[in-house]
Amino acid sequence: MRKILQRTFPLMTILCSALIATAPAYQLHAAPAEYDFFQQEAPLKTLLKQIGAHYKVAILFEESLVQGKSSSYKFNPKGTTLAQSLNELLSPLGLKAHKVDEQNYVVVAVSKKPTTTSAPQNKPEETNNNQEAVTPPTVIATETRPETVYVPVTGKETTATMVKGRVVNTQGEEPVPAATITIKGTKIATTSDADGYFSIQLPGARGMLNISHVNYNAIDIPADTRNNMLIRISSKDKQLSEVVVLGTFKRPKESFTGSATTITGDQIRQVNSISALDAIKLFEPSIRIPDNMSFGSDPNRLPNITLRGTNNFPQQSVNTSVPTSGADFMATYATNPSQPLFILDGIEVSIQKIYDLDMNRIATFTILKDAAATSVYGSRAANGVIVVDTKQPEAGKLRLSYSGMMQVTGPDLTVYDLTNAEEKLEVERLAGLFTTYSSGIRPDADAVLRTRYANRLAAVQRGVNTYWLSQPVRTGFGQRHSIFLEGGEKNFRYGLDLGYNAVAGVMKNSGRQTYSGAMNFVYTNKGIQVKNVLSVMFNNARNSNYGSFADYARQNPYWSPYDANGDYVKVLEVSIDALGQGPSNYYNPLYNTTLNTVDKSGYSTIMNQSSLVWTMGRGFRLSGRLGITQQKDESDVFLPSQHTSFATQTDITKKGSYTKGSGKFFSYDGNLQLDYSKRFGKHQIFNTTAVNVAQTASSFVSIYVEGFPNQRLDEIGFGNAYPQNSRPGNRNSISRRFSSFNNLSYNYEGRFQAEVNVSIDGSSQFGINNSFAPFWSFGGSWNLHNEKFFKQHKFISQFRIRGTMGSVGDSRFPPYLGITTYRYYTDQAMRGQLGATLIGYGNPNLQWQQTIKRNAGVDLSILQNRINLGFELYNELTQSLILDVNTAPSVGVTSYRENVGKLENKGYEFRANAVVLSKPEKRMNWTVFVNGSHNDNRIKELSNQLKKQNELNDKADQTRPQNKYEVGRSVNAIWAVRSLGIDPSNGREVYLNRFDSITYIWDVKDKVIVGDAVSKLRGNFGTSFMWKGFTVGFYFSYELGGVMYNQTLADRVEDANLTYNVDRRVLLGRWKAPGDVTYFKGLADENGRTVSSKTNATSRFVQKSNYINAESVTLSYQLPEKLNKQLKLNNTRINFTVNDIQRWSSIEIERGTQYPFARNFTVNISTQF
């Protein structure tokens, strides 16, 4: 069946488009009423008004054309059409009617030599108003004076002033056709053309314009005679103006049945001026970006993103010793197999590209979640799709937009509660570190320990109390500048974008700099549009030369990093071992900052996107697109021999190291697409058929050389040699893909919608026996608010029910799993021939991972859209997961990949927003919102390798919970042994074993599920208030019903290495004497001996994790138009934002152990010239 579908699918799509094209295309006028009227002699103006009123159309005319004209025309609506009536009335008078659209006709004089006048070519200037905009249609007239459609009825002569502009909508600034522009107090009016442009003649130097449309809210605005106007109007029905961007094509939201969330660039920049990815999670609760508990706010760490849960297991047998190019989106499978697909202007890109993208270029983010929304991406869409569209240049006179941002960032150290010098020394005394309980090897062991204590006590008494946490951190200052130059005429538009972004890290000397530029031009002529976007990006990333933050958190506060001269010492303390095993040196991490070290990386990217669109007429549009991306990556890490990490190395030829990485990435992505749209009567259809070819190729070389005796010798060529039995590492991959799809959408009278998607993907990553993968989806929706029986509920603006089902896949796994691979023995030869060894057994039957997605949703808007509610249920079953399967030793490899696993994610999402207060006349608006999501994850099927992995995990370090996979359980389950607490009599932990018996013995076989790392409910809430140009917003995230294994309690309290600094709870919360009721085990046992046993995974450290985080607080001000004009500026806005200002949590845990978290303060100013 699959092969038949694969062979017939292209033919089916062509036939489908052909059938749609031949569907009857007819337009119906309103049926005329049953009456006649006869005028013996009547003014032409009166007759035109009567005919227009009867047919419910607007008949526009110029006063001078009808002045003094009359007619005895007999009108019989039963026997004639509107066109016939107008022709019979106007022809004898030397006039005719020009049809603008179904609702608008223009009376013009018959000309012997008609001239074609198009809409104004200049790009309009943006008008300062709080309304949103819409798009009008182009009027092509064959009259001698087409610009002025209405003039005053009085016909008085005045000094006329021409006003030109464009009407667009507020959602994506799409043109609004057939908008009526009227000069208030007169009968002068015109309509916008198909591209939204209009021109109208004022009877004097000033005037007020009224812009109206049947589907949009009317607005009044002063006419601007100096600049071309850009007027934004908002839709009466949100869905009429909203579109869903699916990547290479768009669909009106009213006919889209899938689940998608669109977030505008303005919304993103309003809540977060630094990270667009952190901003979108506030608007879409299904997006989860967990805090990086190790690397906190490190600007050089990419976030880990999932959409609607975990769809895969952590990958085994993946070689990560050699890095990959940051542009290689196929390589993300190894580190985050549940990461969604990213599409930038129709081209698949890596998360690195989105992370470094200039925020000012962003037009919209669209999150596609269910099968109807994602199935056109076939074998790549199982984890969801995030589509990013960038801004396009507008026509008009040359305009310069500038945005500048200043960033102040400070470390958040409030999560650390470490002992001070006096407290730390007391901890050591209580733990018995200065007492020996055996003769040992040194006869003077007690004296050695007493001397150590005395030296440390003397330092404390001298006032040494070093706050080590402050040593490697700083208050960082960053900046971002963006310039966008745009202009051109209607047929040719161009844009130039330049950006610079310097993100400052809170670790000293760490940061990330990105330089970007883009050239964009759009040429349109006679239905042909040629577009090209060339963008470049250069990135430099620096890691702190202060090393890891953890090195400072562990240093004892009674150690001073300085000598008598104020210079950094290399050794903080030389401690004599009481057991006679030699001295122990404790090294100062600050000393390394005095050396010449290097830890940097960077890349350069060039991306070119070319497209050709042919509007063929009759609803057809043919488009082709080609995107090419090339990136080069470099990384350097240099440590001289004097670095403290080589302090224990005695061989000078091995001291010092240099690690150099070099990578290349190249991809092309081509698309040929045929779109068809048609509205006939009550029916409307959209059809898109496309084929796509793509290839990605990447390679990366990593070289490690040791032996750099001098810090000035910081070139890799000065190294001594490769380490013994070592060689340069290399990674390369290439994958190719062919796909085709057909999307058909149907809308009946705005009441019922249906959608069907079919796609076929072929990939070199699949096994030879499964080269192609079919995918499908279907969906439907019902707009109850458009039903006649529902019209009585006038307080309900929208009530929509929708549902979808379909299949998508995931092919982003290593490229050669379907091919048997070998490695040559390059260091051995026999008779001049090289041998080879098997390194990977290929599976010819390997196929895509398939996810069956089901989604149902309800959208409700009440009180004229002042309250909007939404609720969705989903179920996603991912099957044919690619997992390791064990093999017999005789095969030559330990395992190979097979489609054997199954995972299920199910849950719900909700959203609500409301306009609490709206007073446009006072420029006052107050809105609130809340959203949330719940996801439940279950394992349905396992491979034998994962079962073996469970055994290996049970043998691994148990001081932290290890993953364990069982059918029917969650991937994120926390496994530990049940604890009954600490025995007050001896300070030992009491466990409950698998037989429900009480014991002091921890046994790995007694581990059970004690919680799930994913909370039961997570989401966001906030509010925004606007008054006279001022806007203030508060945005929060929350998690409820979650649990977390508090690793801080294990690593920094009970299992803390008492040689270094510890959490204050070691002193205040641990058991000390019989009878103490405490949460923690004792520092010493009942005999006074130091407790050295480790605490393994225990339910005692599983704690409730509920929090509210103040994600963003914003205050902005838009300068009034009068001040803008005085400064010769336009749309000037100042925005102040604070991110991550406060966190309220039920759990006390150290966050950012390797790199601290941060609070960010930004000031942004944007304007136009």
C-alpha cells in the first residue's frame, strides 16, 4: 500500500489542483427586490444613488462629471443586471462605470486614449495612532483623471492638496483591499487598491480622514500632506485579519484547523530585550525551557527546548568527543532528541541561528503543535515546529529605523548560603578533622593536626574571611544596536539591515558578540515577484578565564588569595598529611587569571535565499525558492604549563595543552510550490502542492596537543606532541532529503472548515528497504458563532470547536545508521594493503520515527472579544523509536539501531486573556492573561539495550538519581530508596526496603519511583496597563505540583568534602548528639568519628518544587507625535526592562553551580528617521 501511495501521490496532487482550478468560479449579486420605478426626468446623481442603494454597492463619482446631467432612463431591476443598468444609464451621457471590486464602482468619462494609472508608488510613513492597520486593493483605471474619485457636491473651487498612503492591518501589516477613505465633512472619497495604496485630493490644506471597511473598525486620523501615510486598522473579527505562517505558505486563521500560536516581534521585544526564546515561552505554555542548573546564565550555552513533552529517550552510543558545527541542525539529536524543528523564512536552521538572530529583525514567531499544523514537514516534525519570519522592506521614500539597547547584568548569588571563616572552622572541629583515632604512620600526627587548627584559627582571628563567590563575577555591561534602511517604489523595494549585539556575562571576561547584516530586495512586475535576501553573521564567544564558578564556591573563607604585596598567590595552603602521605597543596584559582590563557570560539555564516513568485491568475500562484547556508566554526582552548590544572604533572613535556577545533557546514534547500485559492459563493478553498530537495554536509576536526612550557607560546604549532595513543579527532556527515506534500483547506460560509495534508519524504538516513516515508493528517472545525441559531447570543463573539489527527516523523538521527561502516587500520599494512574493522552495523530496514498526534480544542471570545479563552487536549504516541539493540559478540559490534521503542505524551493546555479596561478616547487600556499546560509522559515499549542500561545505571554512582526505564513509567521519573528519616539515637538514616522492612542498609534493588521531574502544571500570567503613551507590564512564570531531587543537600551538606567550604546547613542542621531530631545525618557518629560514608539516592532529598518567577517587568513610553515632529523623528519609544528580578520557590537549592544565574536590566530606544 505504501509503495502504491508513493507512486501515485504526485499524480494525485496534480489532479487535485486541476480539479480545483476547473471548479465553477462565479459571483452572486444580491437578488433584486420585487419593484420597479420610473423617472420622467431625474438628476443623474439621484439615479446613481438609487441604483447603488438597491444593489447595496457604492457607486463613486466625481462631482464635475455628473453636474447638470439628468436622464429619463427607466430602471427595471427584474430584467437587468447591475452592469446592464449602469451601462444603459451612463452610455448616452458619455460616461461608463468601472468595477473596482464586488462592492465598489467608479463613474468615469469615456476616453479615446485611455491611460493606465496605478496606485501610488511611494512607501507611506507610519502614522502615530493606536489603531491597527489593514490592506487595500490596487485600482487600475482607464480614465483621464483617476486619482480623485469623489469631489465635494457643491463643486466649489479650492486649492487642492493630494494625500497618498497605504492601509494595512494590525496583524502582520498585510494590505487591506477596498478600504474606503473619506474626507470628513465632505463627500470626497476613494478606495484602497489591492496592495493597500490610495490617493485622495483634499479640498484645502488640511482635513480629517475616515478609514472604514466592512470587516474592520473605522478610524479617524488627520491627513498628512507632507509624508505618505501608513494607516493601521484593526479587524472586527480577529480571525479575518490573522494568518498562520506555516513556513513556505500561509493560511487564514479562519480556515486553519490546526493548533498554532503566533507571537509578534513587538510582543517579544516588549517582555525581553535579550533573548527571544525566553520571551516566547511566556506566550506559549507548551514550550519548556528548563533552567540550566549547572551553567545558569552563561551566554555561550544554548538553551534546551522541548514542545509538548519528551518524545525520545536520551541517546546511547553517540560519539560526543568531537564537537559539531553549531549550524548543523541534524547534530542536535545527540544532545536533545526532543528539540523542535526551527524554520527561518522557510529554511530549516539550527537553534544557534535563532539564538543569535537580531531581535529587531523578527516579525513573528509561530509555534506549530499538532498534526494539521506540522505534517507538511513530514519526517522532521514529530517534536513540533517553530517558524520565524523576519521583517520585509516596505515601499516608499528612504526610511531609517534605529534601535539601541544598553544592558546591565548582575549575578544572582542569593541561592548560596555558605559558611563564613569562623563557621567553617567550627564545622571541621565538630567533624573531628583535627583529631586522630589511630597511631597512623606519623608519630606526631596529633601535633600536626593541632598545628593545622592553630594556623587556621589564627587566620580567622586576623580577620581573614574571604567571600570567594564575588571574586570571579562582575556587573556586566552589554549593548545592542540595529539599523534598518528601507525604501523603494511599489515595484521595487529594498532593505539593508545592520546589527551588533554584545552580551555581557556575569563571569568576568565572558561574553558573546555577534555582528550581522542583511540585504533584501523585492522586485514585482506584471505578476512576477523576484526576491533575494543575503545575510551574514559573525560571532565571537569568550569563556571566562576565571574558570568554573564551582572552583570558587568550594574555597575555604579563611584562605586569602593575596600575599603581603597584594599579588595573587599560587598555593593557598600547604597542608601536612597526618598519616605521613606527604603535603597537600590547595591552589588558588585566581592565580590562573594572571596567565595568558585562551578559551574562545566563533563562527561566520553566510545565508542566501532567493525566490521567484509568479501570480498566474485564476487563483494560481507558482513559486520557487532556493536557500544556501555556509558556516565555518573555530574554537581554541590554550592552557600554559604554569596553569594549576598541571600542578601535579611532573613531566614538563606534558605540561600545558592546546585544543583546537575547526568545522564546516554547508546546506541547500530548494522548493517548488503551486498555490491555488478560490472563493465561489459560500465556498472557499486553498490548495498548496510542493516538492522539496535538501542536503546538509558538515565536518569537524578536533586537535589536542600537549607540552607548552611557556605561556607566550600560545600557537598550536609550539606544542610538543599528541598525547600517547592519541590522534586528531574527526567527524563528518552528509544527508539528503526529498519531500513532497499537498495541503488542501476548505471553508464553507465561515461556518465549517476542513483540512487534509498528505506528504511523502525520502531520506538517505533511512534504510535501503524503507527509503520513503508517507505522512498524513486531517482536521475540521466548526464556527458556532456563525450559525443562525447562535446569533441570539450576541455577547459571544467567537465559539469555535476544532480537532485534528495525523502522523509525523523524526529523522534527525545520525546519518549512517542504515549503512554498515568501517574504519581503516592506518597504522598497519599487509603487503601494502590496509585493513579495516567494523565500527557500525547498518540496518537496511531502519525507518523514520513516527508520531501519531491527536488534538482537540475550543476557542471562545465573549463581550466583543474583551475576554478570550482557549482549551486544548492532546495525545501524541511516538513509535518506531530508534534505539540500540544488543547483539552477540560474534557479530563484531555490541549493538545496532532498530525501531523498537514507544513513548506517549498526553496533556492539556489552556489560555485566557481579558481587557479589563478600555477607553480609547483617553488612550487607556488594561489587559491581563494567564496560561498553563500539563503533560503526562509514559513509556510504552523498550529495547533490550535500555534494559541493559538500567543495569549499568544501577552500578554507577548512586549519590544522585540515575535514569531507569520501565514500561508504563515516565521517562522523567525519579528513582530512589524510600527513607524514614534520621535515627535520633545514632544519626544514621533509616530506609524502607522492597519488602517494606526497616533497615539501615541502602540497596539499589530497593529503589522505587518517588516523584517526576516534570511539574503537574506550569505556565505564565501577567498584566499590562497603557495610559497616554506609558505602558507598564508584569510577567510571571509558575510551576505547581512538581518535585525535584535537591542535589545540593547531597553534594553540599551530607556528602560535602569538608576539606573545602560547605553549605551553612552542615553546621546548623546535622545530627550532633543522641536525642537530636534532625533532617541530616551527623558530622561524626556516636563515637565521635568523622562520617565518611556517602548518601545514596534517597527519598529524603526529594522535595516539592513549586515556584513563581518574575520573568519580566517593563516600563515603556512612546513620545507624542508633536514632540516627534519637533525632533524630526517618528514612532520613538523608550523601553526599560528587568528580567529575572525575583524568584519565590518552595525548595532551597544551589542553581548555577558552574556559572551563576543573573538579573538583567535593559534600556532600549527605538525610532525612525
